[in-house]
Amino acid sequence: MELKNKKLFIPIFIFLTSVFSYLAYSPEEISIAGPYFPQIDYLEEELDLISKDLNVKIKYVPFSDIESEIIEGNNTEEFDLAIIPNPQGVVNLGERGHLYSVSIALNEQTINDNYSKHLQEITTSQIDQINYGVLFRLIPNSLIWYDVEKYERLGSPNFENFEEMVSFSKENSSFDNPLWCMDIESGASTGWIATNWLEDLILHEYGPDIYDDWFKQIITSQNNEITLSILNIGKLIFDENTVYGGNQRIISKEFRNNYRNLLDENNSCVFSWSGHFASMYFPSDKSYEDDFDFFKFPSESNKEAMVGIGDSLVILNPSNKSLEVFRALVDDNFGQIWISKSDSSFISANKNSNIEQIENNMLLKETLFVRNALNKDLFRYDASELMERRIGADHLLYALKKYISLGSEFINEITEELDSKY
């Protein structure tokens, strides 16, 4: 009996050791902080795949203001990576000592191969010349949305440039039949949509060099190219027949009205100048391609140009596993499940990302516009987001709202007032 017990002891010991080892083992946990945004659940599906591949646990924790949370240190010391909604915020956090250079995760060749020069520059500090982030995803702004049926009744026009689009609009509008819905009211933020219009005109008409000098505040709004771009907005909005409700309605009616009015068969509006955000506000019983569609803002000299926004990925804690997760998030094949969703809106900032799994025609169209712009370094981040915040998020909005309200005859007063704030 004693011999039998000894024989049983070894396999029982091995079994119990294995069980306790398994129970005691816990994979390293990588925590990612970031903003709230639609389709977080799709991101978490991708994180689950990375977790299994790298044998780690990954959790995503959303905050309403992730930049402030990191600066104030509100339980953010536990986070390894973060998604930051604004490149200016990335640089700010880096210069404050909260972030590590992306060079510890990606070599220079990989960064240069996958990211346009502009995207690298806007996350790089001009003080210490360190790049503190890589753009994770992009969202396009430079779009003209239209009602499919009304557009076809107009003859499905194609425009070579902004002037041609304005001329066509004036020729085909009348007092009771304006072609454009342009409402931009947005509470205290009224004017942000008008900054998108101005950015489109500066980039598409005058190119990336002028655009970059403007957001860097090397040139001001009294510079000819900037003043003329503001006046170009007026060519469309101050024509009494072209815009639904006229210029006073533009700043007094909530911007979400545009997309309901655009698809209202009793409203003559055919076009709305809006970014990707418009897709969230079309009536739920209407569908892309059948009821609404879009084309890229027209330009001859900068045909592939595109303005947009996006989020950046940054490093808070550079452990071996967190750097592996960072690399997986910016890999060419990240997001295959996400982009295969029928309602996906994920566009990778990596210009070599695999887009073969895209099922959503709207996403594919937007992605190709963005990809073409990135390949020619003609994608530019929203200038108002890159400017000094008191200008881009305040004085510029006020100036454009004032311009829309008062008219082109006040252009000198408005630009002088704006430039005095620099």
C-alpha cells in the first residue's frame, strides 16, 4: 500500500503543480486610454485579436478629455498607451514630459514609408525635434454631399474647380429654388464648419505651402491668399438665390438641419459642403448611394488635396509588451475586422494599410480620397486644430461668423481685427 501511494504521488504532484501554475499565471495587462468615439466596440474586437496574438490582456478606457487626464495625473499613471484626438495635444504632452518618442517603437524607415511628411511634422515638437506620436486614423472634411435624385435631375454635373461650381450654382438657382443648404449654427462653437470651408479653399486654391504658413501663423488673414479665400466663401453664400434661407439663416440654424433638408423632396437643396460628420445626420430611413452621395471638393491645381482630422497613438509606458501592442496597432494589417463592418468608418493613417476587406462603399470612397492625398503629401490636418488654440478655437470662428453676418464689404475690418489677436 505504501508503494502504491508513492507511485501515485508523482503524477498527482505534477497535476497539482500544473493547475496552480496555470491559476497563478496572469498575462501582462496593457491599458490604453483615449477618447469616447463611435465604434469603440469595433476597436475592442481588434484589441482582442492582438491580445491573443501577443499573449497579453488589453483594455481600452475612454475619457471625455484624455489630454487633461494625463496632465493632471488622474489615475493615468497606470496606462501604457493613449489615443489623443489632436496633434497639438500630442506635442503639448510630449513637451511636458508625459510621452516617449515613437522612435523607440518604430524605426525611421518604417515611419517614412508609412506616413506622409505632414503627418510626421504635426506630431513633432519644434522645441526638441522629437516625434511623440503617429496618426492612428483619419477622417476627411473636404466633401460636397448631394441628394442623388436631385443631382441627377441637374444632369450630374462634374466641377473642375470651385469657381465652376459657384457659377453653375448661380445659373441653376432661383429665388424659390436655392441649390445649397449651408446651416452652421453650433452653439458657442458656431463657425467651426466655416473654418473647414476656408481650409478647403486655401489648400485647394493655393496649395500646401500657403496652407502650412497660415496655420503656423507665419502669414495672417490680411495676406492676399487668405483674404481672397474668405471672399471666395462669400461668392457662394452671399448670392441671394443660391443658399437656402440666405446668409443670416446660415449662422442661426443648427447645422444638423442641412441633411434633413437636403433629402426633403419639398426642399430644392441639392448640395451641402460638409465633412464626413454629415453621414451621421442623414435621416435613418435614407441610405448612401440610393438617397445621398458625395464628391471631393473640386480643384485643378491641387486635385488630390484633402483636409481632415484624426487621432494619434502615443506611448506613456514603454515596456516590451506595450511597444509590441503599439506596433500591432499601426501595422499594415491592423483593422481588418473593423473595416469589414457594413457601417465602418475606420480609415488608417498608414498609407500602406491593407484595405482589401472594406465592404462599405462609402468608406472605400473616402479611404481612396484620403490615400491619394497621403501619397502626394496633400492631406492636411484641420488648420484650426493646429493653430494656437485662442486663434483656431476662438477668434477665427468669431471672425468667420462675423463675416457671414456682415458681408464682404467688411472684409478689411474683420481681417484686421482677427490679425490683431495674433
